[in-house]
Amino acid sequence: MASRQIPRTTRSVIIQEQASAKKPVYHDAVIVEREIPALQRGEVLVRMSAAAYNHRELIWLTYVSGLYPGIHFGATFGADGAGKIACKSASCSLDSLLEKRVFLTPMRGWESDPEAPEGKFAILGGGKVPPIGTFSEYVVVERDEVISSPSHLDDVHAAAWPLAGLTAWRAAIVNANVQPGHRVLITGIGGGVAITALQICLAQGVIVYVTSSSPDKINRALGLGAKAGFNYRDEDWAKQLGATLKKENGVLNSVIDGSGGNILTQTSSILKHGGRVVVYGTTAAPVIPMTMPAVLRNQKLIGSTMGSRKDLEDATAFMAKHKIVPVVSDVLDGLDAVEQGFDLIKRGGQFGKIVIDLQRSSKAKL
């Protein structure tokens, strides 16, 4: 039987600039055929099996100058992806391929420093550095920037892990320092980071409360193990949570939040003295007030964004030990369904990650 050679080209989803005098400018996600770069020393070729969306990809399509620095038109979408190492040298063939399952580390510039990145921090997809994205059939990547996929996950669920898992781990374990028996509030349940933080906290033995504007999402979080949920559209949701805590003779140890705004002032009275509010995003409002009551209670407001490669390795080991399975909301059939994924994110009804299964694509190369 003849050896099957590595294909010379790969289909990839890129961001294509659209010129317009109107603001915001709506750009396009298009599929292009590109040459696969020759492998250099220390690189591997990964045949991608699955890639997952993040909200940052949707932001690119409604890009306003200066809103999202570092964007590069013509760059490939995607920070999350999993697959199999297809080649370790420029001369290999497909006979010896697809042997090791891996996912790509979603960032560069942060190796192990416990406080902050050692260098210029960058995320895969959409930029010149690093010049790769996961919405592609094949990706050439540094050999030390792939991590073995846990054996209890298929590639679709492994693709849903990296960015959300790293961000949730850094927020919950590193910055909130959650411990068994702690009471923790996780806001905006339904997004990938919030759900993963819930799963990590539950595995750590934490009592978790959640908020959402969707009763269905709250019920699904309760099904995963959350103690109680509250609709943040209710003006008195924090008082409702306070009443629940009073019945339990407890207070919050920490809050894990992705919305910003008044989260500290809303929860300060039900947060322990010295408690922590960890914010990994400001989707509701970019300013987070800190008032004197929080100061007098020695409460801490901590910014938290993704994490180091060591954090990701620690998080993945924890996930494998506890057999955590990332929650996937929708699985799409190949790169040709990419627009469907953007539509789902715009509607905002998903509970968990949206993933493209590249193996379902009728046009995928073998």
C-alpha cells in the first residue's frame, strides 16, 4: 500500500476586512485554501479534529478601530483546538500519523510566573503573533505548545477546555483561592468560563451559588451541582442570596465574575471580611466601583485573565483527576458551518461551548 503524503494545503477560516464609512464595521469570516508551512526544527503538524469558539471571535467581526488591539486581517480564527500530531518532521507520511492526541496551548508569553506574564502576552488566533489559529484543518505549531489530551475526553470536549479551563482555574484556584467548604458566587452562568469555574469549584468541595438572567441556565447549573441560583435582572437578587446565606449561617468567601459593573458593591455586605471578588471580564460595564464599606472590610478586588502554561498544566491534571468533562452546547459540522456558530453566539442562548467538529466536514482532507 502506498504511503499517503501530508497534504500541501489546508482550509482555514480567516477574518477578511470590509471597508465602510459606517461604524461599527462588520467584517467577514471566510474559508480560504492556504499552503501548509514546512516544518521547522522544534515544530509539529497537528491535524485538527475540533475547534471551539470564544466571544473574542465575534468581537473581531464587529471591529471598531482601537477596540481590540492586535487584530490582523487575514489571520486565522480560533484559540481553542484539539487534534492529533500528524507529523514531527518534514519527511514523514500519513502511515505513521495520528498517534498522539493533543490540544494547543491558547496563549504565548506566560510560562510559569505566579503573578503575571513574563513577556508580551498573546492569544492564538486573529493576530500576527503567534501567527496561527485553530479554525484550520492543519496547524503547524511549536512542539512544546501542545499538551496531551486527557484520556477521558474525546477531541470535541478537549477543544472546549483550554481557554475556558485556564481562565476558570486562574480565577477560582489561584486568585480566589477556593478551598473545601468555601461558599462562592459565580455570576453569568452559561458561558464557558463560568460553567468551567462551577465544575472546578464543585470538584474542590466548594458550595456554589450562581446568577443568570435565564431560569433555564440556572436550572441547568443546579443540575450540575450548584446550591442555588438567582436572576440578576431582579433588583434585589443580592438580598435574596443574602437571605439564603443567613439561613445557612454563612457568608461568601469569594465571587467569580465576568461582567464587572457594580459586582463588588452589590455583594460586599454578604462577602466575608477579607473576601475576594475576582473579575475575569467586564461584559456588563468596564468600571468596577470600590466603596468605603468594602475598604473597611478589607475586601479584595482582583483582575484575572487566563494564566500561565504551568497553570494550564495544573488545571488539566486536576481536570483529568476528577474526570471533569467540559460542557458543550452545540457541535457543528465542519468549517463550512462556521457562520452558524457566530449566529448561535449572537443569540446568546448557549449553555457551554460551541465547537466545530472538523472530522464531520465533507471537504476535510484525509
